[in-house]
Amino acid sequence: MQKSSQRLVLALLCGAPFLAGLDLFVVNVAFADIGASFPGHSLGDLSWILNGYAIVYAALLVPVGRWADRIGNRPAFVVGLVLFTVSSAAAAASPNLAALIGFRVLQAVGAAALTPTSLGLLIHAVPAERRAAAVRLWAATNALAAAIGPVVGGLLVELSWRWIFLINVPLGIVLVIGTLRKVPDHRVADPDRELDLVGAALLTAGIGALAFGLVEGNERGWTSSGILVAFAVAALALAGFAANSARHPSPLVDPALFRVRTFTWATLATAVFSASFAAGLLAVILWMQEVWGYSAVRTGLAIAPGPLMVPLFALGGGALLRRIPAGRSAAVGCALWAVGSVLMLTSVDARPAYLTEILPGWLICGVGVGLALPTMLASATAQLSPARSATGSAVVNMGRQVGTVLGVSVLVAVLASPTGDPTEAFRRAWWVIAAIAALSALAALGLTPRRAAGTPAPPAAGVAAPGERGVTHAEGPR
């Protein structure tokens, strides 16, 4: 494949999950406008626009990824794109909040097909010597999508909140046509003959029930019967999923994946950091809109400087990783996010002063995201064989979405707790955000593979070490 064709394929395969990730966060700045269109709904009600998408996305990532192994990555990728595009058009025409949440759920089903299949197609379309850089770019576009969503949303909301969904339609059509014409298909040589339907049902039920309990806990009461039942269902379903995976001949998620140290720690670190990131991003937006009275477009433009740091340090992080282990690089990024959050909480006041109170801390947060998130996402599959990359990517992104739901739920709970001063409530929220980020920094240290004394230093994220091929084989049979 010529270099120009490789670049086009890379752009298409990074573009689709970027679009899906963008849609996860683009609605943040539109909450006020959507609430004005559908009056009578609380912040908890509106949060389902974000959380409904994240829950379904998280629950279906692994089952849809394994389904793609059976029918081929490109057909599954195209089906996901078409569903995402059609449901985006429907969301733009929603007559009420319930319909909007329903179409967001359909968007999430399509998005769940894009993430694992795009990575699987990319790994097999790019030569081995360029694979590490391609995986890091793919991870960077995911991080950029999450960070730049409010900027795009703020600009589109000036026209109408419906444009944040309608814009997906022409972009989706272009991506479908480009994929059919330029992206080569990849099929697993010996796909599982028996799809683990029981495992898929248990995982979906477990993740869905857990997320429901987290989202609704503050509104209904953490000790209410509905919330306790939700957590009980989650515990039983996930325990059943683990037991089923241990004995199924071809489990949905092979337990051997979690014997790969970098994969396990990357999944944990990504989930914890995503909770802090989602809560921190929404906290800054709500602060500027609810306390300072910023419009959606002004909020989006005020958010922009932080996301601008993400691609600079995400792509530049590759050079940094050649000098220090991936775990330390990711830990530094998580720590910088915590530092930026603390700087904002100690600076803000009810009187607007963006340049001195928000911007310095927000720039530090942007640098932290650029160092942390792409490194963690790339490290998750660094020690996995290419045949395992799509499933591994689906698992780590599932953890990321569960973390997102947890972070938003914690923020809503903290801001809803009784306090006479909204400034104090937001400061308390930023302390929680910083504490969660500090925990993710500790987990990120586990990303660096262990090595015996005298062996070469571990490779950068996205490159399998020649001496660690045994780890790949240890993953067990498909």
C-alpha cells in the first residue's frame, strides 16, 4: 500500500472513533439549551443524555467487538457508522427529552462497533515498523475528541443544540464511502464458532445495572430499594460473567488477558482517570455557565486552550516515552491533571476572571491529558498480539466509559449536596476530582512492564518487546 493510501486509511480509521468520542462530550455545553427546549427536567434528568450514551457504549464494546471477529471488521465498522449516522439525524429531530435519550442510545450502539473494529483494521493496514506511531495517533485522536467536544458543541449550539447531532450526518456519509473504497478488510483466520451469548448478556446486564445505580443513586437515595436492587443485580451479573468466562471454551473476555500486567494496569488506570477527567471537564463547564453566566459559545471558546495542549503533548509524548517508561509518563500526566484542578479550585471566585482563575490551571490540565490518556490507551494493547488488540481495546474503552459514568455521577452528587454557597460546592467537587486523579497516577505506574535485571529497557507504548513474546502466547487460546 502506498504512503498516500496509508495516510487516507489512517485518517478514516481515526476519524470514525474520533466522531464517536466527540459525540460523548459534545453535549456538555448544550445542557442548558436542551433544558430550555424541554422544560421541567432536573440536571439529573439531563445527565441521561450523556450517561445513557456512555452506559450503552460501555456495555456493548466487548460483545460487539467479538461479533466483529465473526463477520469481519470492515462490515461491522460500516454497520456501526451507518447506525451512528442515522441515529444522529433522528436525535437532531427529537420532539422531547425521552426521544432524545432513546436516539442517543442508538448512537451508542453504533459507536460501540467503531472503536474495537477501527483499531483492528488499523493494526493490519499499517506496516509493522509504523504500527506503534499509528496506534499512538489513534489513541491521541480519542483523547482529543473527549477534550475538544465542548468547544465544538459551544460553537454549534449558537445555531441550535440540534446541530451538535446533525453535523454527524455529512461526516458519517463521507466516512462510510471512504471506508468502502479505501479500507481493506481484516477477518480473524479462525473465528470462534460459538459466540458467548450468555457472557454477553451477563456483561451487558452487569455494566448497565452498575451504571444505573451510580447515575440514579443521588436522585433516588443511595439506600433506596431501587438502587440497592441495581447494585445487587450488577454484583450477581458480573460475578456470573466471571464464572462463565472461567469455564466457557471461547469466553467473551479471555481471563488470560488480565495476566498481562500492562493490560490490567492500563485498564484500571484509564477507568480511574476517566472518572476524574469527565467530572473535571463538566465541572469547569458548569462553573462558567451557572456561576459566571457564560453563554455556550463563550464557554466552548474558554475551554479551547486546554484541548489545544492535548495533541501537542500526546504526539510529543512518543519522544518522551523513549526516555522514560510509559508508566511514569502517564503518572506525570495524571498528576498534572490533579495539580491543575487544585490550582483552579484555589483561584476561582464568583466574580469572573478567566485569565487568572481558570486558564492557568486549565492549561496544566490539558498537558496532563495529552501525556496520560494516549499513553494509557496505547499501553493497554502494547503487549497483546494483533489478534487480541480489538478485544483488548474494547475492554479498556469499556473501563473508560464506566469511569466516565462514575465521574459524572459523583460530580452531580457533590454539587447537589446541600450547601449555601455554590462556590464552596464546586471547590469541594474539584478536591474530589484531584483526589481521583492522584489515585489514577498511582495505578498508571503499573503500565511499565516488569523486567529482569540486565534486560533491555521496556519499549514505548504500542510496541511489543521482542523478549516478551511469551506474554503474547500466554494469553491462551481464542
